[in-house]
Amino acid sequence: MNSQSAREVVPLPDGSARIHYFRTDDDFNNWTVYAFGDTTEPTDDYNAGPVFPSGIDSYGAYFDIRLKSDARDLGFIIHNIAAASKDPGPDMHLDVAQFREAWIVSGDQAVYTVQPAPAQILEAGFARLEAFWIDRGTFAIRHQFFHSNWSYTLAHSADASLKITSQWLLEGSDGEIALMPYAAGLNHAQRAKYPQLARYAVLHMSNPADTTLPKLLLKGQIALAARNGNNEVRYLTGLQTAGVIDDLLDDPGSLGISFGKLIQIRLWAPTAKSVHLLLFEKQTDTVAAAAAAMTEENGVWCIEVEPSWRGKYYLFRVRVYVPKERRFIENLVTDPYSVDLALNGAKSRFTDLQNAETKPDGWDEHRPPDLAAKGDLSIYELHVRDFSANDDRVEEPYRGTYLAFANPATRGMQHLAKLAEAGLRAVHLLPTFHFGSVDEDKSTWQSPGELSSYPSDSTEQQARVANIQNADAYNWGYDPVHYLAPAGAYAFDPNARVKEYREMVLALHRAGLRVIQDLVFNHTLAAGQAPFSVLDKVVPGYYYRLDADGNVQNTSCCPDTASEHRMMEKLMADAIVHSAREYKIDAFRFDLMGFHFISNMQRIVRALADLTIENDGVDGSKIYLYGEGWEMGSTAWNALGKNATQRNLFGMGIGTFNDRVRDAIRGGNPFSEQRLQGFATGLFTGSSDYTESTRAREDQLALLLLQTDWIKIALAGNLRDFTFTDRNRHLAKASEVSYNGQPAGYAASPVETVNYCSVHDNQTLFDAVQLKAAASDLIALRARRHVLAMSLIAFSQGIPFFYAGDDLLRSKDMDENSYNSGDWFNRLDFSYRRNNWGIGLPLAAGNQESWPLMQPLLANSTLKPSANEIAYARDAFRELLTIRNSSRLFRMRSLEEVQANLRFLNNGPSQLPGVIVMRLEANGKDYGPYRRVLVVFNARMEPASVEDPALQKLELHLHPVLGSSSDQSVRESTYNPENGSVQVSALTTAVFVA
């Protein structure tokens, strides 16, 4: 019976329909129904009025709605007139030609035409996980489900037998534990850890000191039940248990396999009923050769096997309760700490990483190239398959593999060697851990066939690529499955993936390049019981970020991991230490780093700091960390704690990508109209027809001067407290300049800024120039714009970051997201003959709306660069690297150094638009061979002359590298010491030194 006093139910009036409404909290105050469709209730904008409850019965409130004659469809919304909220939200409909009564359950979108039984109403709560068990004695529930006259218990069943009877009773429980309301709410530490629960009601277990019982309960079905005064269950929910698991069962030491006299295997599965180890002789075996029960100690299941299993395979059979399934499941699952795998990750492999068979010659003794300081890094972002898939000097079976790096005679390795000679310091590899989007069995790979015969603006190429795009060899790999094992898709022999990966790293190190690993800890390919799900099959519901109802969040495009949970954080730190120690990785890039937390990064920093050359073969203090520090998804703006974003990482020495300089150089942003121009693409100084038609000249100038300030801040390291003369001739801090409502400057030291204007995401720099430049710009001018953009990155304080092929005018035919666009659109050509422009319209998915803009550009043969333009960009880029490496004035370490040694000329509202003049002074200290450097960036369509008394008699001359440049325009740049003027050719960056 409803806890409120039920009145006598009045029969349904003729010509009406009745909407019954159930709420677990029995609170119907202010709840009404808005009706529309075949009703005579007021529905127009001015006179629409809610229908108030006609009465309350044993089910809940009911609303009688008057109907039109011959009514067929009644639309309605259940609405709270005080809170202006809907329940559950979308419009609902009842076929009143057949049914005159409907039953609605709060939060349920279904329209029931037969009154649902208590079990229908409440039993879905077993899988909803709306309550939080945050530590051994504390529970949190939403305030709407808390009533002072209700009693609360934690019910548990070891065999998942809990159910609701028709009398609103809970049956099948092995016992229930009383939970007592706690009026004080969460304490300070709990609120800091769970800010999203700050407004939740708090319940306490009576004996939190007993840890044995909670550990036992976590291995079965648990539910939080609330009863009214009649002992009827009025609210029921499952629980999110990551908090109490962290409290009782976290950090068990090393996991995975270890080799000694015996092979030891350790799996963390604290909620499992049982775990068995299954042993397989071959990776293709479907029946285990042996099986053995593992033993548990505080959540860790252990076993030892004979060393004869080295090189063979294993799986776990984990019997565990899965809340979303409301049953126990026996999962066959690989080891989350797998260091090696069978094909496609079907089984884990017993691989001893210390065995000589896994190491190329010289592996143990070799060290990465020297790096005096992290700030000396410069980065070239590269996809393993792109590197060699099109290299005719690589034997065909090795194209697209780790081993393509091992041959120094290939075009790709010769190209990288030249870049290293010029001053490039590191190669960033897109994800190379095991991912699930490419079948590792090469015999299954399909090809789109010969595509070169189709016109440059044809749709045929993309159609053929799309037809096989999930069955080819290509994907960026941002869909991880195992974090400690190399991807087999890039191995010539997936059975030798460990050794081949090490051969790649060794080859890059010997070429003078450090190696950076791209990490995707923010999500995995799959969760739950889906194929390629691993973590969730071992500890269901723990490793993933759940919403308030217990559903896995997907705000990063795949199931979001929960790095706020200690064992996910441990997995991150362990995987990074493993890569540093076992693969000699020199730096790590974090995908969507803002989905993680400052505490995660601090733990990783501490773990790396413990690595030494003597003990581990690597100096962890030299390892650089950086990533995408965006505010997005469920963690944005500290919603779940202090997240690892641009503003929050201040002072930690961890780099974040600088979107300010990207947008200023290119124009617009990745989500805006593609034709918006920026500093290097012609805003105001070389306006396109689109810009002229959409923005007045004075507005163009105002935006260009703002972009110029963003670039100046980036040139100074994007330092929060750097002061300079801004576009208004004010002395301003970089943090006081607005970037879309955020501070433009945010870093504490230059190493915390990764400057870039092109990356694997979005369109390449060349394609952006093609889209944004004025139609009258010839291809030679577009190439100069491209090089100008790269120079702004190369000469910025902080870490310069370039996309592989930017130095070769690389194109993807304007594809906005080529992660699955195959080799055709991602082609990288180290023969320097072509740049991949004009190979057909990009894939319809993600690009088709822009085809009308793209098609005329692709059809215009004059926009295709020749080998001459490609050679110009190639040589110019090497010159930029050489110049950056020639003076540490481009690589200063601190705010104090930058503030003392860097200043800008040509400032304020009267500045010459499109020209930036940067002066660097050694001030008597040793920064290399030059005591003074002057850099002039001219984005104008004509030569720029800047005169300033501060430039008089400085004994400047063109940098020796530029003095012998193959670019005649830059050689024509001049300095006049008498009047303190510099003259620089159009679309040119000139560097003068003393």
C-alpha cells in the first residue's frame, strides 16, 4: 500500500484517459501532466495548463485527461511545476483508441498499458547501481531517495537470488545489514575524493572495523533497499563499489607473470568467486592442456607453473558476479598485465622479457641519444604503418612494420637521419600497444585496389576505401585492449612482436632519435561482456567510469576508464614503467590527458623517478610527459577531482598541447568553419573572398592583432606570468590575454608547453592552407605560408611538435579525421615526388558536407605541388631545426630566463600587421655562439620593413644557415645598423644573429 493515505479510487470518467504515476519516494507534490494531441485540455501557448492529480491510490498518483471524440493519440508529459523538470523527459504517447489507462514508473520511458508488478518496478534497480559504497563503512544515495521515516539495509546473496515479491518484499537474501543515516554527510576527505557526491545523503554501516564481511559481500550480489513504515521495499538499487574496493583491496604489488625457478602468475580479481589458470600448448588450441585453481590472498589470485611453459599460452577462467547481467558468469579472459600475446590478443603468452631471444644484438648495452634537458626536445609525430607502407626501398613483407625502421638504407630512415642531423630530437609513435581495430592475421587484409586512374576530385577512391576500411591493415590504434603488450598488427611476425618492437626502438636511437610512446589510458575498445573486453571481465564495474545510474560513460568515444580508482591508476603507472624499462621509451604522450587527474600524474612521476641506469637501464628523471590537457567530458572543470588539464598542471613540468598558437597560425579551430583564416593563412594581409564577404576589414585587423598576441605568448613559452606589450600597447601578463574566455598563457615553465600547428587529428597543415588561402595564391605562395607556419613553431620557447610529413607539404586531401581512411589517404612519401594532394575526395563519413568546398580545389591542377615545392619545404624545415639547435636562446628553461632575454618589437595598435619581431639577448650568459638573435616573421604578401631605435648598431647578420639557404627570398633579407631596420621578403621568416 502507498505510504500516503490513499483515497477511494473514483471510476474513470467517460470520455477521459487516466495516467497513473509511480514514484519510489511517494512524493507527488507539484507533479502534474501536460497533455497534447487528442485532448480537450488547454494546450495552446497562452492557456496551456497542467492537469493536477485526480487522486492517489495504491499505485501512486493518477491524472484524468479529457479526450476529444474519436480520440486516437494522447500525448503527455509528466512535469514538476515547481522545479520545471520532466520525468523521465521525452514526450510520451498512449493509443487511446485501444487503451484508456497507462501506468508510468518514474525514470522509466515505457508506457505500460497494464499495471506493472512490484518486481517490474523495482527489480531493474539491481542493475542500476545508483548507490555508492565509498569505503568500508560509508554509503551515499541521492537525496530524493532518502526519507527520515524509511529504513535502509544492505542486502546480500552469495548465489544472486535477490528478488522482489508481489507484496513489495525482498526475498532471497542471505542477510541484511542495517545502514544508519548520518546527518553530517561526507567528511572533508570523502568530499575531496567524490565531489560529485557532495549533495548525496550518507548512510553508515554499524561496524565498519570489520573488513572480512565487506570483502565477502563484494563477491556476491548486493543491493541497497529502503523500506517504508509498512516494511514494503519502496526503493532498491545496486551499488558502485570501486570506493570500498580501493579502501580494502588496492595496491597488491606486482601483477602479471614473473620468472624464477618457477613462473609465477598474479591476477587482481577481488570480486571473483574463483579463478582458474588454463594452459595452452599452442596459440590456436581451443582446449586447454591443463587447468589449475588459483589461490587468493586479499584480492590477488596466485599460482606457479613449471618453467617448461615458457613461450606457451594461458587464459584465466574467472567466475564473478556481473551486476549488469544480474548473474554469475565464468569469463575466459586474458591477463590485463599481458606482456606478450597470441594472434589478436586471443591468449596471453608466457614470454620472459629478459631472455636473449626477445632482444636484438646490443639491446642491453645501448642507451638513448643524450639530451641535456627535456626542454631540448623537438618532436616528429609518426604512425608506424605510414612510415614505410609506401617506401619502395623496404621489402614488401616488411612495409608497415616495426622492422622497416631497422634498415638504415630505406627512404624513411634516411629521411629521419637527416632530420636528426639537423636537430630533431624525438619521434612520437602513434599507439603501438595492442589495439583491436586491425586484424593481426595479415591473410585477412583487403585492399581497395588500384585507385590512381581516377580523377583528382572523384568520389570513387573514397567509396572503394570505405568498402573495405574495417578489413584492411589501417587504423591509428586509439582503441586499446592490452597496455603492456606491443601491437601485432605492426609486426612482421606477431609471434616475435616483442623483439621486433625493440629492434625499432634500437634503430631510432642509433639514428639519433629518442622514442615517444602514445598512450590511450582514457578508454578501451570495449567493456562489459563484449569481445575485446578484458578489464571488465576480471573486475566488473571497477575499471570504468560510471554515471549516476551505473552505466559506463563513453564521453571519450569509447568506454571511459576510471583513473580516479587506484588500481586503474596503478595499471597506468605500471604500464609506463614497463615501457620505460623494457622498451627504453624516452617520453610518453597521454591521449585526452584531461580525463585523468593530477594525482595520477604525480604517481607516474614518482614511479619514473625511481628508475636508474644502474638498476633499470634507464634514467627515469630524463623521461618527459605531455598530453592533451583539454577540458571535456565528465571530468571537465574538476567535476570529479582536480583533472590533468592545462591550468591544473601549472608547475608540474608536464607538457600540454598549446591550442592557442595552433588556432592563431591556422585560423579558426577544429570545430569552426574551415575557411577561417589566421596569421599564416592570410587573415587581413591576404584575405580570401570568404573572409572579405564575412568580416569587415577593421574586424579582420582586430582579430589578426589578437592572434598575433597569442603567437607572441607562444613564442615566449605560453608562460602564465610572462609580461609583454600587447596589441593595445598595455603591459600585460600572458594570462590576462583572453583565448576564447580562458587565459592565453597558462604554463609555469617552457617545458610545460607543446607548441604545434599540425597533428594527426584534423586536417594537415598543407590542407588547411589550401582551404584557407586566397584563391589567387599560387602554389608557391601556399608552400611559403606552410613554411612560415612551421617556423613559428620551431622558434617558440617550449617543445616544438610537428606532424610527420609537414616538412613535405603532406596532404590527406583535406580529410578531417583519417584514423580509418586507409593507406590511400594517409600516404607518406619519402621519395619527395608527390605530397598526396589530388587523390580524390576524402571519405564521405565526416567530410561529405564539405565536398562542395573541397571539389573545386582538388579539380584545380595548379594547386598540386611539384617536386620543387616539396623540396623547398623539406630543405626549409631542416634549416629551421638547425637554427633552433644552434642557440639555446630558443630553448630557455624558466620564466625568469625568458622574461630577461626575450622581447618583442612592432607592438601596439599601430604595429605593422602580419609582422612579428622577436629579439633574444644572451645578456652576458652562455647560450651558445650568438650573444643576440633577431627573428622576423613576415606573413604579408609584400616585403616588410621594420625600423626601431633598439635595433641600431647591433652588428647583426643573417644566420649562416640562411645565408647559404636554397631559398633566394630569405637570402635577400637585410639589416641596416645605421637606422636600426630590417627588411624581410614576403611570406618569409628571417633570423639575424650577432
